[in-house]
Amino acid sequence: MRSTRSLQRRPLGETSLELPMLGFGAAPVGNLYRPLSDEAARATLVQARAEGIGYFDTAPHYGFGLSERRLGAALGRESLTISTKIGRRLEPIAPEARRAVRFGFAGAPDLTPVFDYSYEGVLSQLEASRERLGRRPHIVYAHDLGALTHGDDDGFYWEQFCQGGYRALQEWKQQGLIHAIGLGVNEIAVCERALAELDIDVLLLAGRYTLLEQAALERLLPACEVNGVSVVIGGAFNSGILATGVQGEGPFHYNYEPAPVNVIERVAALETVCADFDVPLPAAALQFPSAHPAVVSVIAGCATAEEVHQAKVWMDHPIPSAFWDALKEQQLLVGNAPVPAEGDPVS
């Protein structure tokens, strides 16, 4: 008998969509940090479908259109759920501006992302994504709004979105061209602002609700429950440190930067408890956020077919309730954090 945790589906807010507990993050197939051939990317996406994964998240920013194109080419017209993002238009660059890696993406097309949350800009971005994907997405997130990305320009871009791009998304949703709209971000504050000011269906929150961080439990996740807004969790490994652990030589990455000492020490403590219960740290990292009632999916970024299979194995790995109790007793997990129940449905 094998666990079916990762195949369970949860409804997304008040929409007709249901998302599987395990989704696919398509930044790696857009050549995130390292180049992939078209053939290797296709094999990764085909493996995801073979594993039963039916939700794929991408963005124009991922490889400057490369991730969307590869997703469209590999998945064709299969029945599955796709989300993409708006907020950056892609403009050509001169050949002399080429670099091996730009904005974290290797061997990408001769395009560069430019922030644009305007009405006309977002309509143009939506059409460009439709062309690359070969279909309209089901969910569209406004990508990287907030002070973390925009600093002093945060107010300008927030107003540009609220007065422009948000209206474009609403129109597409009202016309039935897309099913759900929301934000795809790495910070809590802008999510809380969106809940207060906008009518959205879903938040894609990356890196802010994990084994290392549970501040979202204080206000954001309860507010999502009250407002009927679903949450998709990205960055469950906090940029890799919860996937690799800290037993090797490193380097260890957290929030896309070298991990500070206090984070390394906390991960080491998590690994000790994992060893006591024979639980892989990445399995705990993937499964933990899935237990919150507001969370409808946890997306794992995968670059190879092997990584896809491993993510599925981790999501299905049985974890005893005593493991979560031990984390709370050692104050490695906040006491009110929902945790997966032991004895999930099996096939």
C-alpha cells in the first residue's frame, strides 16, 4: 500500500479548479542557474506527467520565455492546470549584451525582462504567454510586487498594477479566459496588502512558510482562510538548504544567498530530529506546508526526471506524528503550526 498524499486535490478558493498537493515549478526548465537542452527539459516534464503531477507553474521571467515554450511543447493539449505570471515584458537585447548567465538564467534567448504592470502591458504579456504555452493559463499571478523586489519604487509599481494590470486580469477572468488571479511573491507584507485592497483568488507564497519560517501563521494564513483565498507554497526548501541539509561542505544557500550561521545551526538541529525518526529532511520540508488548510498545493522546482521522481517519493514518505511533536518540543516548529496527520489515505 502506497501513500497518495501527493495525488490528493484541493479546491482553489471559490473557483472550479482543484490543485494536486504536489505541483511542478518550471523555473529550472527555463535554465535556472544551469543550461538544459530541450531534450532534457522535455524528459523532465514528461516524467512529471508520468508521476501524476497535474499542476505546472511557470513565468515569462523563467528563461525569458524559455520555460513557457518548453512547457507548451512538452505538454501540448493535455488536461492539466497551468499558472503563469505577469509583471515583466520581454524586450530584445543586442548581441554584445549576451552573458552566460543573466538574472540567474543560463543560455537564455536574447531578451531581457522589464517591469511592467500597466493595463496594456499586461494584456500584451498575457497574449505572449498564450502564444508560448499554446493555450491560455488557468491561473495568472502578478509576479514580484512588493518592497522586497522594488524598494523605493514599490509604491509606483503597486499603483500601476492596481490601476492597470489588475483590471486586465479581472477582465480576462470575467470573460472566462482565465479561472483565477493572484500574486506570486516572496514576501508576506504585500500579500496582506493584497488581501486588504484587492479581490483575488490565490497567493503563491515562496519561501515564507517553511520548516524554517512560520511567520505567515500570525496573520496572513488566518486572513486567507477568512477571505477564502487559497495559498500555493513555493520555495519549500528555502532556496536549497532544506533539500541538501548542512552535513556536507557546502556552500549552503538560503533565500538565494549564502546561509547565515543561525540558519545553518537551525537546519542542523532539524537534521538531528530527522535522523532520530528516519525521516528525510526534504520530505519533512515538502510535507509540512501542505498541512495548513489554506494551502492547496506545494510546488517543487525540478530540473531532471530524477528530481521529479525524488520529489514525489519525498511527498509520499510516511512521517510519524511523534516527529512533528519532537520538532515542537524542541521549538524548531511553532506550537500552533498545523502538521500532516499520520495515516493519510492510501491506495
